[in-house]
Amino acid sequence: MITHHPEIELLFDYASGALPEPMALSIACHASTCRHCCDQLHKLEEMGGALLEDAAEGGVKASELEAVLTRLDDVEIKSESLPSSTFDEATSKTIPKPLRFYLPGNLKDLKWRHIGRKVSQYNFDIDVAGYKVSLMRFKAGTPMPIHTHKGNEATLVLAGGYSDQGRHFERGDFDAKDPSHTHQPIVDEGEDCIALVVIDAPVILAGPFSRFLNPFIKL
Amino acid sequence: MTVVALARNASLGQNHPLSQLIGSTGSNVVDLKLESSLTNDQLAALIDAIALEKNRDAFARLFEHYAPRLKAFGLKQGVSSAKVEELVQETMLMVWRKSESFDASRGTASNWIFTIMRNKRIDMFRRQKHPEYELDEGMDIIDPDAGPDDQVNAFQERARIREAVNSLPNAQMEIIQKAFFEDKPHGEIAADLDIPLGTVKSRIRLAMARLHVLVEEKV
Ligand SMILES: [Zn+2]
């Protein structure tokens, strides 16, 4: 059962569109498996709907409608659709739909990078400056390496579970940590723990979205 | 295709909102301009007509309603007037292509179109994807404490939501506008307004609670 949810302000940032892709992905994956947060997002997005409905009317020329009408029959270039049947059962049971678009193959066939004997990592190819998105797999029943991070870390548990400083995380749980955390989570017995991990390195972004501040700050 | 869409189609008769909008034979768009304001049901019916029969009159009517609003919304978000027409066109094109994914039980038409525009804008100007979520019953890890999503249904009436959003206290409205119009994450909103992060969080929560109460009161 899911007991750890993203903070409301992260859901709010998702709804407004202020989250960078890696964080939006993590939130979308959680909401795909959590009815509570799914409902919260619907409501927050209704705020956007209400603002749109209320927006003063900008002048639109008849030619603009005509321009769209002529494009309706254009063949859509489908780059996003990926049938879930391309994945085996173990993969589709573990990976939430929003993440499947980023997955090149089944879990067992990914290019896992081994970090010692107990941890392996697969890095997603998501090119957003300052962010790293990966799948981490931890061997059942073992302590994870003690680590701190320079940046912030958002972990979404996809399989198995772990305990960290008296709190227990399992499938569907969302765990956000800032650099002040030093921790040594203990992985549950019985099943390897697989998690989607998003890390933001302390990089100053350039360009129109450089205003992005720390999305993980705990209140 | 959604169940709602099928139900609507089955009952398409004289009382069907669409029959008054475009007529049973699909009347000329120009005749429809006198229609002052569309209810949420009517807007939803237009989207369903696109999904069911690729109805171009319904699309034109929907364009008339939303294109001016999308344009004004985009301009408020700082999109240049040179680019805003492209954003409106791309958004409405997606409305045409994705009409089958509209689900009136999940939220209003304006909510749905807001999210399409948000994702398009992020794609066009940030060159990022905004991963979408959808509750995946098959993932089988739904929080049993959350209960049925009847809260969402209370948000269906567009007029009520607009009214509710408009009646939010200034302090809450300010945060919503900064998020949705200025594209700012909550951390930056706090810095802008020189208020603690905790205050932003509590105002988001208050706004959510207030919208819920205001909408429920009128059911
Ligand atoms: Zn949740």
C-alpha cells in the first residue's frame, strides 16, 4: 500500500507545467499507480482549465481556423506510441506506463551497469541539463551503500521495498531527499528492490527556464 | 473511446446538446456564432463528436470557443505574438487527434484542453516532454484508503469551478496565477513574494480545500 506521496507543491508544479521533464516523469509514474494523487492532479489541473476558460479573448482570424482545418487530415507522425505488448510480463508489471516510453527493452535486457555485487544501475537517455534519471536495482535483504548526495534525490519504488530511518517504502511510494540526508536504507528480504531515481546535480541551467529552483525542498 | 462518449452517442437526439449546436445535418459554422456561451456538457459533446465521427463542424465550433482563449492564455504566459498562433494551431490539432482520449468523468473540457496546451508549450519552447499520467488499475497498487474518486465528479461543472476559482482570496489567487501564467515553480513563487515555502504550501492546500467546498456546496 502506498503511504508516501509527493508533497502537494510538487503536484502543483506538475499541473502548472513548471517541473522539468525528469521530475514530471517521476510524478506521472507515481500518479499512475496512486488514486489519491491522480485525483489531486485532476483538481489542480482544473485550476488551469478555469483560468483558460476565463482568459480574455484574443482576436483570432478566420484564416487561422482554415489553416488548422486544412491540416486535420495530415498524417500524424507517431513517435510516442509504443505498444505495451512489446514488453514481457515482468517488465510491464514493474514499469508504470509513463516510463515505458523511455524504456528501450525488457528489464532483463537493459544495459545494467554493475556497482559492486549488490547494486546495478540503468541510466535513461533523457537530455535535461542538471538531471540524471536511472533505474536502480538493489539485491534483496542487503543494506544499500551509505551515501549522501550533492543534489536532491527523488525515489519512486517500482518493486520490492526498503526501510530508511524508521520509515518503510514499498511499491508506489515516493521518497524525496535533500542533500542534508545521510542514509543507509536496508532493502527488504525476498525481492530485489527496483526504483526510479531522479537526481538533480547542482547545475545552474541556462536559458528561458533557468529560474527553476529546488523542487525537492522539504517544508 | 470512452464509455461516456458512447453513452452520449446512444442518446443523441433532439435534446442532445450537440443537436442544438451543429444541427442534425451539420449546419454552417457561421450560424453558430450567436450561441453565446457553451456549457461544459456542450463542450464535452463537441469533443465526443470529433472522437466518434470526426465531425468538422464540431471541431470548428470548439475552435471558435477555445482559440481566442488559448491565444490570450499563451500571451499571458509570455509567448510572443509571432509564436502564439502556432501554439494555438498545434494545440487544436492535438485536440482533433487525441479526442478519443477525452474522458468527461475525469474533468472538464477546459481542463483537458489546458493540459494539451501546457504539454505543447513545453514541447515547443522547452524542447521537453511533459509525461502524462493515467490511473492504471492493472498496476494493482492503488491506495485503498483514498476511496472512490467521487471528488473528481464534483469538479465537473465548469461554471462552478470558474466561480470557485474567481472567488479565491487574493493571496491564494496570486500563487495560482504566478504558477499557471508565469510558469514559476513553487520555490520561485516563494522567493518572488518573499514568503516562506511553508506559506506557499499552505495556500495551495487552502485553495484546494476551498475549491472543493465551494463546488460541493452548490451540488
Ligand atoms: Zn500518491
